[in-house]
Amino acid sequence: MCGDFRAMPRAAGQPPKLVPTAREVLAINMIRLRADRGWSQEVLGFEAGLHRTFIAHVERRVRNVSLDNIERIAKALGVETYELLKP
């Protein structure tokens, strides 16, 4: 899914810079890290103690995820929590 970006103000005459939302960054990083490990959404869900459909909703950016669950996902992927939110 694209288009989950917000425009940041720019100087007069310059086009706005598109910046991904936190949901977009989280989803991109989860998908990338999961693919790097060759894991399905089901495996990530199992490793994080979350349901596969929850992982799918977060990756599709249709679910608001708590910090506690971001920590669980990060731990399952073997990364620091902040890395999931780093563009």
C-alpha cells in the first residue's frame, strides 16, 4: 500500500517533501526484516506471541499497534525496538 505519507512544509516555490508515517515505516521494516529471515507472517506471529492476522494487519497499516506489541515484534526479529520505527 502506498500513499501513507504526509507532506512536510517546504520553502516557498519548492514542492512538499513526502515523509512516511510511523505506520508506514513500521510496516516496511517488519516486512523487510521478516523477509530477510525467510519467515512467514505466521512464523513471526508465533515468535512474537501474536496472531498471524494481527501481523498481517500491522503490515497492511490497518491496525494501530501498541508499544508493547512493537517490543514483542522487535524481540522476535532480534532487533532493538527503535529499529522498527527508524526510516
